[in-house]
Amino acid sequence: MNDTDLLTLATDLVDAEPGALSMTDRLADIGWDSLSSAMFIAEADSVCGVIVDAAALGRCVTLADVQALTSPVGA
């Protein structure tokens, strides 16, 4: 998932204003919650074909950390 796609999805998940988020934003600061995580896991599977580990997602601090979970292994 590229930066633009992730930021668009995150904007929808946390109900932020378009363009308000950046990859360095901390999840705790943008209102990311368990529902956001569950919806992200479903979207990553649907769009990217990537199975995101919920525990790994729970350890993420920033949106960049979340994006890393959608990168192919070895990328």
C-alpha cells in the first residue's frame, strides 16, 4: 500500500479532514482505535491481499509503521 492510499484510508478510518494526516503521525494522536485497526486489517486483505497480524498492528506507533505491515516480505 503506497503512502497516498494509506493516508486516504487512514483519513476515512479516523474521520480526519482530507490532507490532515502524514506518515509520521502517531496513531494515538489521530484517534486510531480498535475499530480502525479491525477495518484496516480487512482493507489490507481486500486491497493488497496482505494478511495483517493484529498483534503486530497493535505494536505500531505511526502510520509509517502501519504501512510497513502491508509491504511484501523482503521488500
